[in-house]
Amino acid sequence: MSHRTAIGRIQGVVVILVLVVAIVGGVYFYSASRPSTTGSTSTSQLPTSLVVEEELQPDSLDPAVSYETSGWEIIEQVYQGLVAPNGTSYTTYVGDLAQNWTVSSDGMTYTFFLRPG
């Protein structure tokens, strides 16, 4: 067996082991995070808090002043924007909270019309 073949086989085994660990970990995490299906579920039993594990404490949860990653990971889960990028495009947008919007001819004034509800 050549040296190249042995390295290729070792790499293949490592990839398979990583996939197995990822799948088993995902199944465990999914089953551990699901609510119990025993008994009836009323609205009082639904979760009322958001638990986030972060390496660093966020400086702020105000989207106007928070610039570090740990704060934005939470902000993106809590706040909703007026518009969002259209798929992977950086130049076209779709409404999120905004149903539609207009832009003045000089490009300085944007008027957003919020969706009902």
C-alpha cells in the first residue's frame, strides 16, 4: 500500500467519524430541546424566555449602539427590520415589517408603509 493511499484512507475515516459525531450530536440536541409530548400542552406551559449562551456579555442589546458579535446574535433573534435582503442580493430588498415603501426623487426621504398587524 502506498503512502498516498494510506493517507487517503485515513482522511476518509476521519470524515466519516466527524459526520457520525455531528449526526449523533444533532439528534441528541434535537431530542433534548423538544418539549415533552406527554399530557396536554396549554399556553401556560409554553416557554416564556429566550436562553442564549455567549462567550462574552453583550455591551448592549440596542441595535443602534451595539457593534460586537455577541450582541448582534441576540438582536437578530429579537428585532425585526423594515426590509431584508432579497435572497443573496445586496441591491434588492423585500419587505419584512414594511409592506411597501417609496423613495423621494432626491433619494433622501424613504416612506415605509407597515404591514397590518
